[in-house]
Amino acid sequence: ADIPVICIDGPSACGKGTLAAAVAQRLGYHVLDSGALYRLLGLAAQRAGVPTDDAALADAAVAERLAALAAQLPARFADGRIWLGDDDVTDEVRSQAAGAAASRVSALPAVRAALLQAQRAWRRLPGLVADGRDMGTVVFPDAPLKVYLTAGVAERARRRYEQLRARGEHASIDDLLAELQTRDARDRARSVAALKPAEDALLLDNTHQSIEQSVQTVLQWWQQRR
Ligand code: C5P
């Protein structure tokens, strides 16, 4: 527990991943993209033919299979790429479909329990920046710095739109907005590890901030905390 960890939690598309990567780079720390684990599980389920629609998830046998997949998830992160076993799934894992599947499978308590140790194993010297929904509330409750990042939903939809467009994918802003709202509502309402700020989290609203401004804020907080 002496190994430093900075948690960055918040809703979909608020810039957690970008902020976590930038802060980790400045500090020379490791970075855990916990959402990628749930996204990889969604893909693994699809490949194994395990359904992840809401009706299927209510079936205890399906939940058990998903938890078993989660316990042996062949996830690998290297050189900015994400692998599921021998497949480079970096682009697939970032797709809207993978995000939606992740949001559904991640509501299962057995799945979350199965991924807990794997996430904690990322806490290695010289330190870790972890981003997700429950880094500060569940995975690293003793973290000396917990940031709860938010941005207005319209701004988040706009950023997601630009991100997709830059990758040559087409989407409508209205659809993206509706999807973000569905995903956030599901993440907030679930009974385990619901999306909410840890009691000791510092709030950061980056709606009108540049990435660099947010990075500087977090680095200053980190200096004060250590
Ligand atoms: O952060 P990202 O959009 O990649 O996460 C995808 C989904 O995975 C989220 O909507 C959320 O339901 C789930 N998730 C989670 N706990 C985390 C990270 C992600 O439940 N720590």
C-alpha cells in the first residue's frame, strides 16, 4: 500500500483516459485503463458465443460463464496496443459496440469480483494512475489522491463525435448523446460499484478546460498530497 496510486473516475467520454495517460507519462507511472478490461470481456464473450443482452445477463448460468471468462481474461497491453490473446483488438475495443457491451457485463457482481485482483496487480513501483468508474471507491480505496472528473454531457458527446470522426467513423451527435446518457444512467444505477465520487475525491470539471490545464491541476494536487 506504500506504492502510490492516483485514481481518476468519472462518466463516459469525460477524458479520463487521456488525462490518466498524460499524468502517468509526466510522473513516469504505470497506467491502468480499467474500462478496457470490461471492453475486452465484452469481446471475449462475443467470441465465445456468450450472449450479453440484458435478458441473458439475468440468467445465472450466463453470469457464471462471464465470470469464468473474466477470471481468465487473456488481456495484454503493450506499446499502446491492446491484445486479447494473440489478437490485436485495439480498434475493436474502442468501438461504441464494445463500450455498450462493457457497460452491460460490468454490472454483474461476479464479473467485477473476478477482475478485482487483476486490477490491483497493476499497482507497481514507481506508481500507478488508474482510470475507470470505481478506482477510488472499490479497487484502490486507500489511494492518496482520488479525482472525480466530469464534463457536461453535450461537451462529452461532442468530443466523442470528433474522436470517431478522426478515425473515419460516422456517428450522429444526437445518437452519441443518447448513448452516453443510457450508459451513464446504467453505471450510476447498478447495485455494485456504482459510478459516484468517493467521499474523499476531489472534483474536477473539465468542460471548459484544455487537457494541459487538467493535467496541471492533477499534478498540483499530487504534489500537495504526497
Ligand atoms: O471507461 P470506458 O468507457 O472504457 O468503460 C466502458 C464501460 O465499462 C463503462 O461504461 C462501465 O460500465 C464499465 N466500467 C466499469 N468500471 C470501471 C471501468 C469501466 O464498470 N472501472
